[in-house]
Amino acid sequence: MKEEKQQHPETKAVRIQTKRTGEKEHATPLFLTSSFTYDSADEMAAAFADDSLDVNIYSRFSNPTVDEFVNKMAALEGTEDGIATGTGMAAIFASFMTFLQNGDHIISSSAVFGSTHTLLTKYLPKWGISHSYFNMAKPESIEELVKPNTKILFLETPSNPGLDIIDLEFVAAICKKNNILFVVDNCFATPAVQQPVLFGADLVIHSATKFIDGQGRVLGGVVVGNKELINQLYLFVRNTGPSMSPFNAWVLSKSLETLYIRMEKHAASALTIAKALQEHEKINWVKYPYLETHPQYAIAKKQMSNGGGIVTFELKGGIESGKKFLDSLQMISMTNNLGDSRTIASHPASTTHSKLSDEEKKEVGITDGLIRISVGLEHPEDILDDILQALKITEDT
Ligand SMILES: *Cc1c(COP(=O)(O)O)cnc(C)c1O
């Protein structure tokens, strides 16, 4: 058998395991315990003496079930280590708090997840941390934003919901030259599709709530990177408490066993649907990373192994058409989540992004007729049929 190190990622996602209980159970055991015991006072004293000691003390610090999930994520992203958190936002917040201090500056793509935007604009300034946004379509403008106090460059690629893509290698070079920590939210791609560290990212963050779980059951977050960076994050999480629940880690570790096969199916169906909608008379345009018409198609081909599971398109009508389209769907779910086995449709202009000004909407790539489809694992013909019948009704209004 191959050394564990040389195994394919698909194999690691299934086979990496931490502790077993002695009952010879085949599946991952769930260690639902808040603390761990010692055989002697000396052993207990030793556990507390060394911050980095690899022994379980208390589940806010570490837990074998959580370790299994984290070890898998680090292996799949090609990094040394990782740390899990209760949600994706906790992972982002912990990363900012660990590596930024009063007086620092962060550069971020303007097209970021809504709560990340709120964190940057409403909360970080309270602690004296400033930010500058750049437009994903203009990577050449990034370097002008670098200041002597810039510590982190943060972005999502593909972005939510605009599906903009940026050349990770290009951005990594700017970060390296200016000694800036390069942090990538890899939520839309997952490690099955894109490994940002291969292109120079220092830290990779996930909302495990999305494709990592992939079945809409639990919330979770994770950050992976080299040992030195993760140890700093570990101490922050250990002391401030946004730790992942062992139960959620158990669910997520099992989810990873099917990640690769799921992402292949999500992507194959998404491409089929994107192609089928391209010429539709009620649609202005369709956007999908692996469509040749995507403005950054060449970059998508370079850094992503497939186009992922999200497709967007713009209805010819505006806000009312978007709502009518959602109301006309029969099978596809109306919810704000994504990365589920069930196909989901959302209309950002009337929901998640309804409070943005026209200027802000334009900046993050949202138009009134924009529909986002998180393509699920149903048969692609059934997904397409539902979209087509809803489009037929939408045209009547
Ligand atoms: C959902 C999401 C988050 C936040 O994750 P939670 O688990 O909901 O806290 C962050 N980034 C992206 C791109 C997301 O889609």
C-alpha cells in the first residue's frame, strides 16, 4: 500500500482517522465529552505545562473527533495544520483577530460574503483596524492600495454571488513582495476543486456549512495553513472559545468521505444547466466559471479542476421578474443557503442584498434580475425542467 502521504486526496478524505476506542468500530467514533481525565497528578500537571502539547485537556482546546475533521481538511488543502470553529464567520473573525491589531490595515475584495463585509466595515474600525476594497475585475488596482500598515489581503474566488474569479498566483506575488498575509475564503470551490496554497495563499478559510457538509445539516468553519500560523490561531480559539462542537465535527468528517464524488456531480450538472440556459430568450446572460463566456475563463481553467456547483443568470426583467421566477419553482428550494444536495434558488436583489445602494450592488456584481442557483444532486434534467417551466411563467409577467 502507498504511504499515507502519497495517497490521492479522495483516499485521504475517506481514510484519515484519529483515535479509535478499542471496540474496533469501523466508522468514526463521536467523542462527546467536554473534558479528559489523567492517571496521575503529574500527568495532569504536564498537560497544563505546555501550550502546544498534543494531549486532550478540554474540548474548547481540542477533541479527537474535531481533530479528525481538521486533519482531513489540512491534508486536502495541502497544508500542515488547521483549526476548526463553530461557524465560517467564527473562522474569519478568529483569523482577523489573531493577525491584526490596532492601527493595522486590511485589503479585501469588495465582493465578499455579507457578514464578512459587515465585519470589515462595522466592527473592525471599532478596534482601529481600517480596510480598503478592490474590485475583483481589476486586480491591477490592488498594489496601489498597499500601505505600510497593511497586514492581510482577503478575498473569495469564485465570489458570492457574482462568481468573479481572480488569479491567485498574481495576488500571492503582491502579498509576498509586500510581506502581507494572503487569506482566501475557499468556500465556493472546496479543496476538491481548488487548493489556494498551491498558488501562494498563506491561510485558507471555509464555511464548512456549505459544500463541506453538503447536506444542509450543521454549521462549521475551518482555517488551514502552516504550523506556525495555526498555532497562533489555536491559542486565540482556545482562549476565546469559538470552538467547533464534536458532534458537528463528526458529521463533517463523514461528509468529507463523499466530498470529491459530490463536487464532481455538482459541477457536471451545473455545467449542463449553464449550457442549456445560455441561449434562453428570457435570459440576458449565464455565468459559470467553466463556460467559455466567463470573463476569467482562462484563470478558472488554470486554478480550478472544475467549475463548481453554482450557476448565476440574469433575467431580462427586474426585481418583480426575479420574485415571480422564485414563486414559480415547483421542486427547487427557496432558501438562502448553498452547497446542499438539494438544488436552491435565490434572488439576491430582493433578499440578501436588498439594502445595498445601486452603486454597491454594481460593485459586487448584483443586478435586479440576477438569480443564483446552487445546483444539487438531483438528476440534472429534473433541475433544468423546473427552471424552464418557471421561466415560461416568468415571461408572462
Ligand atoms: C456562508 C459563507 C460564510 C459564512 O459561513 P457561516 O458558516 O454561515 O458562518 C463565509 N464565506 C462564504 C463565501 C460563505 O458562503
